Amino acid sequence: MIGVGSLGQHHARILAGLAEARLVAVVDRDRGRAEEVAARHRVAALGDIRDLPRDLEAVSVAVPTVDHGEVTETCLLRGLAVLVEKPMAASLAAAGSMVATATRTGRPLFVGHTERFNPVVRAVAPRLRAPRFIEAHRLGVFTARSTDVDVVLDLMIHDLDLILSLVPSEVKTIDSVGVNALTDKVDIANARVRFANGCVANVTASRISTERVRKLRIFEPDSYLSLDYADQAAVAYTLRRPAGGRPEIVREEVPVDREEPLRVELRSFLRCVRGEEAPAVTAEEGLRALRVAFRVLAQIAGE
């Protein structure tokens, strides 16, 4: 586990408890932090990726975004499978280089868009036929974490990636707006994404809210789905037209087998490492989400 800050420590916790893998070391340039997390799981504490043991098969990377490219490529060139947290990189050039290195080395590169593994998303996805309008709200209370990137790369990219996976069409236009409220980067943003097939997604992300909200609404002809990522709950509303009767709206709670999304993601990554399945979020998909995120930011900046 490379990087054991606020998110990486949870990777380490889960990996240490999975029967499918053996956690052998944690790495952090803050040596004290590395030793603290390593002690919890009785593994080696390292201060530099150059000190990684030779008998590894895979690494999970949760270092600051600006370091994703260098760390990921170094590990790929060592022949390791890599799970890198989102956003994939701090620039499109770095992300493109990561994809090229993964292709050249033939090693799996898996991007950690955790919401794809949320059980409520997986329960709802098979029900979707032709989304026409999608509305996403991802609001968080301000913390100093992840202020090295804009809220678009920190929070909104979760929903952008998921929406791109649900809508089988290319992005046609984007209209976006953002505000620098508490930091020198965009802290609240809204993007209206129009796809070539006519579907429209309205996506809002904020890290200066007074409450934590993680919701997605999907509208289709004669149906509507409401998801709460955090509660892992979903409700479906369907318009039914009985023969000879009056149309009626039927409400149904969608069954969800609740589980920690990060745990689902890490298990999927391990199956990928063992060659049992293809990456659930490929490097190319991570790059695609990043491209859309940068288009949102470019428009906010007036470019």
C-alpha cells in the first residue's frame, strides 16, 4: 500500500483483512505515519517505493494526485499490477503516459473510481434501458483534505465517471460554472453535460456544504430511479399502463446487498491481478473521465 493518509489507511485496513491477498508493506514519505499504520497490521513500514520488497505482485496507490503518474509508472515498469486512486492523474499528459506504460508493460492498471463498486449502483445498473436525464449531487463539509485539486477532480469526477459508464454515447457539449469560495481552487461547481444521443446530465459538486449528500437520480421514459450512494438505498418509480385501466405509478424499493464499496473494489482488483477478470475500471476509462473533468474546468476558467 503506497500512501497511507486519510484514504490509503482504509485500503491498508481492508487489504490486511482479505483472505485473497497478503499485505506485506505500507509506504509513506511521512515515516512516522508509515510506522503507525504498519504497526496496526503487523507489516513492514517503508519511506520510499525504491525500498519495496522484490516478491510483490501488486500495489495500491493513494499518494497525492500530483504524484500518481511517477509512482504508478515506476511500479508498472517493475512488472507490478497497479490500482491508482482517482483522479487518475493531475494532468492529461501524465494520465496518457500512464496508459502508454501499462500498454507497453502489459500490466493491469486499474483506476479507483469507487462509486462503480457501490452495491446500490450495481443493483440499479441492470434496470437501466435508456437514460434521458441524470441529476447528481455530491456535497461535502469542508476539510483540508484534497485541496491540492479542484472540487471537479476531487468529488465531481466520481459522478462524471459513473455517468459516462451508464450512457452509451459520446459527450457533445458541456456548460459549467464554478466558484473559488474557501481556497484558491474551485470549491463548488455545476456542469450540464449533453450527450450525442440526447441524454443530459446535470452534475453538482461542493466541498463547502453544511451537510454530506451523495445522490443520483436517473430519468427514463416511464420510469425514474433515485439512489443514495451513502445509504446504499434506491427507489424505482415506474409508470404502468394496464390494458383498459388508468395509468398508475408503482413505487419499488430496489433490493441492495450492502457492503463497503472500497472492499468490493479491492476484491475486484485482486481478481484482476489473478487474471480472473478484466479491470472493472480500465486505464482508458480513467483517462476518459479525466478528459471530461478537464473540459469542465476549462470552461469554468473561460478557456
